Amino acid sequence: MTTATYPDAERLLQEARAHLVERLAQLGAEENGELRPDVEFGDGFADAAAATAERTEVLGLVDSLKKNLDDVDLALRQLEEGRYGTCLRCGGEIGAGRLSIRPESVYCVECKSRSG
């Protein structure tokens, strides 16, 4: 599949990337998923449990966003290399319907369902 087959792919992927980077920044994280050193979760002894819970929640969100960003970056590389829409596992075509819903997809439905 080429960009001519799915002309909005780059725009959609770039928009998704910008949104993910913005969300990471809002949570106090860099693009690489690392929390900035200036991020604080409270320092009072009585609030230690709440601060730990908040930090754990934020780290989980950051990890999820980072994985999504990695998927988008991989799809962008596939696009640049002219392999966008080709499953990384089986080499088959990723359906246009899947790409319209999840432009960052790099696996066809069958391969993705096998990997979980």
C-alpha cells in the first residue's frame, strides 16, 4: 500500500504524534518517557502514600503514551520507507479499514491478534 492509497496517513500520524508528545509533556515527561526532574508528587510524610499512588498512576500513563508514540514513530518510518500498510510480521497487506481507524498499525489484524 502506498501513500497514494492512503493519502492522509502522514498527516494523521503527525497529528497523533503531536498529541502524544503534548500529553506526555502535560504529565511531566519527555518524549523518551522519562519524567522531568522538576515533577513533584508531594513531599509531606502524611501524604507519602498518596504521592506514591499518584506517581504510580502517572508512570503507568506515561508508559502507555510512550508505547503509543513508539507505534506512531514506527508507522512513520514505514511510510518513509514506502512500506506503509505492509504487515511487519507476515508481509501481507494491512487493510485500509484498519489503517483508517488505527493509522499507526504495523501488523495486520490476524498477526496482531496472535501477538496480543
